[in-house]
Amino acid sequence: MRAAAVLVALMLAAGAAGAQQRADVDGPWRATLDLAGGALRFHIELSTTDGRLAGRLCNADACDPFSSVTRFARDSVVLDLADYAAAIRARVTGDSLVGFYRNVGNRGPRTIPFRAARGAWPAEPPVAALVGRWDATFNPAERPSPRVLEFRGTARGLEGTIISNSGDYGLFWGRAEADSFSMAHFDGSFVYMLTGRLAGDTLEGLFHAGLRTQTPFVAVRSTGRPHLTAPTEVVRADTTDRFTWAFPSVAGKLVTSDDPRFQGKVVIVDIIGTWCPTCHDAAPAMVDLYRRYRDAGLEIVGLAYEVTGDTAVDGALVRRYRDKFGIEFPLLLAGVNDGQSPGETQPQLSGPIAFPTTIFLDRSGRVRKVHAGFYGPATGAAHEALKREFVETVRKLLAER
Amino acid sequence: MRLAALALLVPALAFAQTPPDLAAERADYTRWLETSPGSPFAGLYHQFLHDDLVFGPGGDPALAELPPATLRQERRRLVLRTADGTRTVPRNHDVPLGGFHIRVAGERGNAVVTVFGTPRDAVVPGWYPYAAEVVVDGTLEPPSRPESRRMLGLDGVTIEASHAGTFVGAVAGQAARLTVFRMPEPGTEESELMIFFRDETNGRGTYPPGRFLALRPLGGDRYRADFNRARNPFCAYNGIFPCPLPWAGNAIAAAIEAGEKYVAK
């Protein structure tokens, strides 16, 4: 009896000591989301600065900060992704984190099991036969739709992206083993994984979205012939009249195509949304163009199609986007993106409007080129080529008098 | 004393069998129903948008407590006019109006408006004890020809679902063939392989029109139908939501005492 009492006292003491001492979570973590179709790998980095815990979520070398990292109780941590109404909640036990990734849709919360261990995933050399550009067909049996797969070998392993008619799906990172591969993109909102194998000259596999959506695909090595609709052919523009717009800025001031600042200038009208990851990829290129060519006669205006239609809420999102990228050109609240409104408010454009859509106007205000989507940094050479193409287009239009 | 201990032990044992992920999923779902501003518990109004929808006094009586406003379909755009001005309303997203929320969902030309207020005191979901024997692994036979059909989803909104095939497995000891439709999640690349089924518990413990179950892929043509995860359509929680009609052929001739119960008010 006395022994039992001593044991209980010891356990209580141990518990009290534990309560005062939280396990340190700083450092790199190799993280996993357990999808129905396999393990989606990514990285988390946590660090404490001046007593404040913060963290980043990484796919290969592309990292985004968590909006906050909070410890609570003795052994729990919440990695918040406020932009996406999502969070990772986990229990800290020794060298592991175990919990859930959770987001909320209109039909209730959705969770995906999450786990992490200390350290980084090993970089595994990619299989040479997979590297390159592949023309893919998603959902070939039910509803075929084209994609391009770009695979690269890097020091971190197999990297690449998926490109559709309206842009890319962000950076995918993963590994290959013999003739099979698995790579993923998880940015806090989109949960994507691409798995497959090389069967002769054909890639066959599954595109995974969320916990359990699986879309089959087949792909053959790119011949160089266009597989996707050319980005300059997706959206058509009326070129007979000047391109016009009139929308309020985030400061509430109406900005129109008749304003003196745009007259006689080469103008880029950039259709964006702060919710659109590809637009985030494109923003630095626009900032760079503006810095380099503003004095030579370039103006840029961003038309934001936001989520709520509420000026206060949308304005705050657009201001944060402006500050994040150091955007010096005006951003206007053009409407909401419900798949229809951009077309309604842009009567001079036809065809589905991609996000982003970049419209180049000459000095007379007429549309000379419309580029749908953007090849982000994940597309490597295509990204560099597109940035050069934008620069060349601007220089050519500036040279016209 | 001994009886009391037993009474404590029995539910603990029953609960202990529920896998932790399922227990967490159910707790999270219940919390969402009880607290989310867009939960079916908070639904006040759910109708097709035909002409102008007038909120506030003088409008639809169900919406008299809302601030005065008008929602109108202008060409393909939805426009909300309030005392503060005019704004475009996005689809599938909750828009605040006074202390309320408005959501427009559904296909073009068949827009459905749902208005949410304060979550009311609805009956929280009840669940049968976990039953390992109704975790059914089976195969999905592809359909003989592609087919899509407009049908009501869990939330009473019409969607275009595609026939994904027939789930074949042993349910309650008998061979079952259940029709599966792929139901898209608007605005994402995600979809669910859904079975809307009826069984002999309907009206005697479960919701009379039947329940929904999402298949989990196991690789290849193998799929898991875990009837412990069977869920009620939103009409079970709140009479404003229309109820999906049972799908032909998906009646199981057994009592599936698993998943969500129907707890009438």
C-alpha cells in the first residue's frame, strides 16, 4: 500500500515536471499527409525568435509561412493557415508530431491524417528516363482533358509541375524508384499528388486531389507539337477599339482607362485574384517589369477579382497582396471571381478568363496581345522564357511611336 | 456500486472500439454543425432564385428579420443591393448581410439561395456503436457507358454527377451491388464517389429517405465502403433543405446498424 502511494507520488511529480517543460519543436520536420492513395511528403520548418514560435511549409525549396504557430496544453501545436481557413493540429510526442490537416468546405470540415518526424526527407536522385516534358491526358476514359507534365532532376530529387490551359499547379517535389514516381504539391490549400510508372514509352498513373479524389492519366513524351491551347489563344480580345476599364482602387478612388497616367503609354492590364497561387507566382515578374520600364513609358494596372464582393474584406486582401510583393502600380477591385463575373465586366474579352490573364495594350490603348495563365518558377525554363517574352513584348510596344 | 462501475465501463468499451480517427471526425463534424455560421443548423431559407429575392420587411416573410436588400440575377451576374450599395455575389461562398450569411450555389439558371442565421438548437447527430463487420472492401465495376445525371447532393443543391460504376461487395453477409456516382466539389479538383443507399433501419433509427456514404479508394479497382461513416443529408437536420430521392436499386435488404442515426426533434 505504502509502495503504491510512493509510486503515485512519483508519477505526480513526474507529471508536474513534464507540465513545466514543453518539448522543443524547433527545427526541420519531414511531414506526411496520409491520402487514400499514399503518403504525400512535404517539409515543415519551425523556429523560435525572441520567444515567438513561427514556421514555414515547404515543397522542395518553395516555402510559405504559416499565419501563426501556437503551442497549447502541454503537448499540442497548431500550425494555422488563416488564408485558407485551414490548419494543422498535432500532438507533440518526443520526436514526432501526429494529428490532422483540416479545412472547412460548405458541406462540413474535411480532415487528412498528418504526421511528422524530425529531420528532412532524404534527397533521392531522380530516374533519368522520367526527366523531361510529357503530354498528358487526364481522365482519358470519362472526360479527357490535356495537361503537360514537366519533370526535372535537382539536388533535392525529382521536381516538376503540371501545366493546364490556364497555368500551372505549382511546384511538385518527390522521388522516383526504378520506373515508379511519386511527387506532391501541398501549399496549405491545395492537396495534390501525382503518382505513376513508366510502362514502355507511356507514363500511367493517378492525379490525387484531397484525401481521396483520384483522376487517372496517361502521358507520352512531348513531341514539341503544341499539346495545350497556346496561352495567347485562350482569351480573345476586341482589338478594334481602345480597351477600357473603370474600377475603384483599394483606396476607394475610381481609376479608369481615361486617366492621364495611362495616355500614350504602353499599358499592361493584369487580371488577378489574391486567392490564385499562379497570380502570386506572376506578381514578382510584373513588379520587375514596372521597375525597369516605368520611366520608359510602361504603366500597369491590376484588376483583382476577389472572393467576397465585400469592399472592406476584399480591400484588405488586396492591400496585403500589394504589400507582400511591393507592388507600386494600382490594384483595382474589379469584382468577384465566380467563374462568370470576369467575363461580364470585361466585354472586350471572350473565351474563358484564366487567372492571371495579362493584356498588353499599345500606346493607342488597343489590345496587342493577351496571355492566359502564367508559367510559375516551378516550370523552370518555361518560366524564364515567358519572363523574357513579356520583356520583349513590352520593349517592342515601347519602341512604337 | 458494482453496477455503477459496470454502467461506466460499458459505454467506455463501446467507445473504445471506435477508431480514433473516426471518433475525431465525428466530434469535428458535430462541432461544425453546432458552431459554424454556414452549418445546416443555421439555415433559415433555401429556395431557387427565380425573380428578385427581397430581404427585410415587405419581402419574403421568412426573411423579414434581415436588413433590407434585393438579390437579383442580372444577365449571368448576381447582384445584391443593400442600403450600403451594390455588390456582386460570388457562388459557393458565404456573403455576410447584417448578422446573417447568404450563399448562392447551384448551376447557372438554377441558382439556389441559402440564408443562414444564428445556429439554432438542433439535435446533434447520434451514431450507432462502431461495427467492424460493416467495413466492406469491394470492387468498382465501371459503367457500361458514360452517363451523367443531375441530382441533389447532401446539401440539397442540384449538381451534375457522373455515373462512376457499381460497387460490388458483401454487405451484411449478402452480395450487394450499389450504384456509385461521382459528385464534384465545386471550384476544386476534388470529387466524392458517393453511394446514396436505403436499408431496413430507415424510419426505424435512421433517416427515412436513406443515407450517403463516400467510397475510399484502396488501389486499383478496390474500394472501401465503411458504413460506420454513413451520413444523413442536410434535410435530416433542417426542414428548409430539399431531400434527395433514393437512387433506384440501392436498397440493402438488411438493417445496417452503423453510422449516423436519425434523432428527430
